[in-house]
Amino acid sequence: MKLRIKRFAATAAALLLALCVLAQPTATVQWSDSTAAVGDSVYEITFTGRILDGWHTYDLHSGFSSTVIAFEPSEGVELVGDSFEKVAAERRFDEIFGEEIGEYEGEIVLGQRVRLTAAEGVLRGNINWRSCQGDNCNMPEDWPFEIRLPAGSAGQDTAGDALHQSPLGDAADPAGKGLLGLILVAIGWGLLALLTPCVFPMVPMTVSFFMKGSGSPALGRIRAGMYGFFIVALYTLPIAAIILITRLVGGDAVTADIFNWLATHWLPNILFFLVFMVFAASFFGAFEITMPSWMVNKTDSKADSKGLAGIFFMALTLVLVSFSCTGPIVGSVLIKSTAGEFWSPIVTMLAFSVAFALPFTLFAFFPSMLKKLPKSGGWLNSVKVVLGFIEVALGMKFLSVADQTYHWGLLDREIYLAVWIVTFSLLGLYLLGKIKFAHDSDMPYLGVGRLALAIVTFSLVVYLVPGMWGAPLKGLSGYLPPLHTQDFVIGKEAPTASGGETRMLLTVDGQKPKHSDFLHLPHNLEGFFDLKEAEAYAAKVGKPLFIDFTGHGCVNCREMEARVWSDPQVLDILRNDYVIVALYSDDKKVLPESEWVTTDAGKVLKSLGKINSYYALKTFGVNAQPYYVLQGRGGKELVPPRGYDLDVQGFVDFLRSGVEALSLIHI
């Protein structure tokens, strides 16, 4: 009797299971894959699973319910690290399983990096997962895959992540739409680049130049159109030439050096600073800026070419000066060419430059229309003077970059702030009519507009004043020198003679960290500035390593430190759970000969910045800052790296995921 009951129960269970299998769709998760080249023969495979409505599945770290990616041995392809979640799961403690699990609803995105060791290869494997609907779970499901490398040999998605590893952040290809996604992001960043401190002051230069134009409105529109065309051409054509040359030569070190030099070398930064000061003096009425006489004489014979020469000169000035801020973005796009792409970086640079040039072209239209307004001369001169004050303030950024990268110590934070406070105070007095320049018209009364601008200006001055005693001034953090350059900060210990803090972390050998006499971490954090030292210390204390690829001239780095790192949660995690190492990509300190690095192309790198920049490009395929890597023992990446993103909670989750990943490895 008992035997019959057992047989009946087994049969019923089998029938019930069969009914469940027949009732559910073929697969609860529909998988697809895409391939992106990230440099140095390394590819990142992305597995995207669309989960049926009402169902959920699990991450890679949820015990026996985990999703598993199993790879088959394959010639020509080797794995780089372990599989990882590209989108964080929603984690909760499961009382039935007695452990914390990570769940996905709607979509699950996993990643795996591989290195191609031959001309081509095939990566084969299988994804195994279990899905649940409420408390009812189905049997494990499988999805076999076969991916040919290099990507593109079998029609795969090769749009890649050239901008993914850049100041553009993690949304370079938000919808996985390949080149279209890159173009849309490039357009967005072309418009946003106008707000950077080295681009925005160029707007008054455009207005001033085209105010001098003469002729019919139609001629003005032609001149404005040519101005925009020259901006696009100056960005796109040299980029195309550089990509072609880089492709033929077979290396990308020269490309990286060009943009690093423009952004951080003392010569271009001092020249840009002087250009801003000269234009400011011109706006104040000291003199009129004209084309060089030799250039004017050369183009006198042809009036049309003379006009084009002047417009081209203005466009060239804009492109050169703006490279200090747009260079890292442009450099990141160029990295795409080293992964075998040719047209993609050219097209995305064309989209970037068109979006970047469009507002300047519209501003170029504006002066010709101003001439139709009655009595425009007086207030237009006031606009020029106001913009002259802004030129003085924002031009200091270039001098500051040179000062920081070469450690001259000429422009500490309080000196920089003093210049700004005086400049904007004088601007406020000018707006109130207390200061008058040679070309200003008489002001019989104070207009409402000028009064409003004066209120805004003096409010900025009041905001700046506490910075003289160490207030963080988060709203302007990207424009100001770092806080550690300030001599006096209320509530903090006095700096040592070397300029560092009295509290200092020691290396494994009991020595002060290398370069800590002239490099510093923000918010009085302790850390290292040499990767080997940091790795040794992290191994000793058993903590993960937080690698900060940064730069003295990196505006986004300062903004991240002021607005994200300053959060109490972030500071607590960085201070207690990580060993920090800051690798400056633009520092000009020449290292001892024993620490020099020879590149694959045979070039000897001697400065700290070039060595760090080469390491970032060779190891992670990036040439942009900030870039944050969480690393375990043996150089293993714990989670996917993170770029510029002001989402504080996202950064907290990023840091916590690294700590959790290390703990799982130890288990």
C-alpha cells in the first residue's frame, strides 16, 4: 500500500512539473550579446537578458540560485578576470536560503573581458540561470553562445565603448544602439562643453570680433556660417589625419601625448592665460585687437580672402584655447581608432564639433543683428567691459593648471580667491556706475537690469569670502585650486613645512609615501601616489585598493572630490575600507632613472604623469580623468570601473560593491 502511495505521489509530481514546463514560455530570459574593443587586444563581452514580466532572476553571487556563465576552452581567446554584473542587482536577505541574494527584474546585464591571443578566435560557453515568479521557481535554464573575435568578423555589434571610458561617463551607449548612441552622446557633450571654464570665456571674443563686421545682413550670415564651418573643420580634419597616421604607424602614444601636452604643459597654458588677459585689456578699452599686419598685407589683394582669413583665425583661436577642456573628450574618442575602428571616431567627432560650433555660429549672427537696434553703442560697450572682468577671472584657471602641474607654488588657493574677490567686487562697482572706462557712455540713472546683475555679482563675492578661511565652495570647486594649497583653514591642523598634513600614512617599510611631499589627497585623506607602494600596503592590511586616475588640471576631478567625495558616507568608506592611491596623469615631476618606463614602441617615459598616463592607457584603455578602479590582490578588478558621475548614492554603492566583492573572494 505504501509503495503504491509513493508511486502515485511521484507520478503526480512528474505530471505537475511537466504541466508547469509546458505552461511557461520557452525561456524566461531572452539573451543577446555585444562586443566592444577596449584596447590592447582586449574585448569586453556584454550579455543582456530581457526578463519576462512578473519574473525575476539572480546575480552571479546568490548561492545555488546564482546565474552562471561557463566558458569552454578556446584557442586564441583567454579570459581576463571573472565575469561581473554591469548593472547592480537589488540585494536582500532571503529567510528561506538564509543568505543575501541579488535579484533582477526586467533586465540583467553581465560582462566578461577577454584577450585575443591570435589573429582571430571563437569564444564559446553557456549561461545557466534560474527564474522565479513570486515564490515559485522554475528549473534552471540554459543559453549557449558562440562569439567570434575580433568583433565584426561575423556581423556582431562593434559600436563599442570608446566614450564609455571617458569624461562622458557610463552612458556612452545608453540604448546599445552602436554608432547612433555615440553620436547622440557626442552631440550632448559638444553642447555641454560650452559650460567649461576654458570655453565659456571665448563667447565674448566671438561677439567682439563680429561686432566689427560690416556689410549687408546676407554677408553677415555668410561670415557666421563660415565661422561655424571652420570650427567643425578644425576639429574634424586634424582628428581624421591623426587617426589615419596613428593607424598607419600602429601606435597611440603620440596621440595621447599631443592632448596631454595641450592640456597640462606650462607653455600652452601660459599662452592661453596671456590671450585671456590681452583680450580683457582690449575689452576694457586699452587697445583694439586687429589681425597681424603681415597677414593683413598678404590678404589685401583679395577682399574675400581677407575676410575668410580673419574668420579662420578666430575659429583657430577658439579651437586651440578650448582644447584645454575638450582635449580629454577628444582624446577619449581617438582611443576608438586604436581598437581597429576608423570611421566611428571621425563621425562622432564631426557630431561633437557641429554641436560645439552651433552656439558660436548663432552668436556670430547676433552682432550683425545688433546693428539694427537704435542707440546700441553705449550698452554694448558695457557688455564688453563686463565680459572683460569675466575674462580676467576665468583666465586664471590656465595659470593655475601650470602652477599645479609644475609645483611652482605661485597661485595658492587663497591668492586665486583674492584675485576673484577683487575682480568681481570691481565688476559690481562698475555695474553700479562707480567705475567708468574711456569708451563708456554717461549713465544718468541705474537700470533694473544692471542692479540685478550687481546683486548677483556681490552675492558671488560674499559667497567667495569664506573660502579665504577654508570653506569648500563646492559650487566653484572645478574652477579653484585644491584646498590643500591653502595655508590657513579654520578647524584643521596647520600644515607642515613641506605643505602636507602632520598626520601621515606610512608604507610597508615604515617610510613616508613617495611624492607625498608635493602631492596630496583631498579632505585630509591618507593614501599613496605610487601604485606599487599602495598594492603592497593593501596586501598587508587586507583591504581593497581604490585607484584614482586624476590630474591637476582636471576640472571634473575637483568637482567629484568637492561634491561626491565630501559626502560623509563616501569619506567613511574611503577612510576605513580602502587603501587609496592617486595617480596623477599630468604631473611633470621627473623621476629617478631607475623608475623610468619604456613603452612598447620604445619611447622612454621619465615624468610621473606620463608614466601614470601610459599605465592607464595600456591597462584600462583610458586617457581621461577622473577614472576610478577598485582592485583586489594580484591586480584583479573587483567591479567595473567608474568615471565622472555626480550621483553620490551611486558612488557609495560602487565603493560598497568593491568591498563586498573582495569579501566574496576571501570566502
